[in-house]
Amino acid sequence: MSELAGGPDGSSRDAATAVTHRRVIHDELLASLASPEAAAAIERSAALIAQSLARGGKAIFFGNGGSAADAEHIAAELVGRYRADRRPLAAMSLGANAAVASALANDFGYEQAFARELDALASPDDVAIAITTSGRSANILAALQLARSKGVSTVAITGLGHQLDQLADSLVVVESSVVALIQEIHAVVGHVICELVEAEMGFAA
């Protein structure tokens, strides 16, 4: 598990081989997420988000690089719709405003950029959701620490080797250390959470 098999250097030489390798590895990773402990973590994460939204709070997502794209993607599913035809849900992604993100990084350092934006926007009714393949990025850790200091619920979706045990009220871990694989499975986790949030809030697909 958690390896990209292929040629001697780990690469695939054609699309069919690459897809076959992905299918096998994805099956293993998804099976691990269906285990009682991992599934319970996903359900806790969805429940925290649904509870926040039900009491008038918002879901605040954030991540770096590909995880930033995942954060925007899942926020969009909630503001728009995932499967249910329902009202828009309050969700946003930190760092999406280029002027804000660049100003904070320039003036306060990138390590504090998410924390600074979160401090401006978050209230105790909200939930902060970090999406991070490594779980060790300084700006992710700083933002989660800030969220906890404000009484904001925290969720983290990550991979192996993370440093998030004391920072997340709910922690979902993909059992891999390969960034590409973690990102691919994070997309599935995000969609499952959206599905559960809609169900938890009583929206029928």
C-alpha cells in the first residue's frame, strides 16, 4: 500500500498500467477508510460541520497547493450543492482572495497567513477544516492552534506522518505517505463528508 508501482523508478509507462496501479492502491486505501475507526472519524467530521452550519456557523476550509484546490472544491459543494437540491450552506476557503493572501504573507509571513485570516473571520460557532497531505506545514499548524484558542471546532484531513493529534477535534488519516495518492483519496473523503453533511441536515438527494 501507499506506493506508486511501475517501472524500476516507480513510474508507469502507459495509461493502462497507471490506471491499474491506481485502482489497486485506491481500493486498499478506501478499504482502510471504511474500517470502524476511520469511518467513525469521517462521521465525526461531517457531524461537526453539520452542527456548525445548523447553528448558523460556517465551514472554513484551508490547505496548501493541491489541498488549497481541494478546500475550494469542497467549499463550493456546500455553497452550491453536492447531491441534494437544498439551500446554500455557509462555507469558504482561506487564501482564495489573492490580495488578502499575498498581503498577509508579505506582512506577517506565510506561516501566519491562514491564522491571521482565520482570526479575522472565525467565530466559536464555526468549524475550521484543514486539508493537508503532510500534516506538518507550519501555516496549517498555526491556523489550527489559532482556531482552538478561539473555541472554534477543528477537523483535519491528512496522511501519515502528521503532527495533528493535539490540534484536531476530528482527524481523518489516509494511510499513505505518497502525496499524489493522499490528494486523490482526500477528494473522495471530501465528497463523502458532503454526502453525510447533507444527510445529517435532513436534505434528501
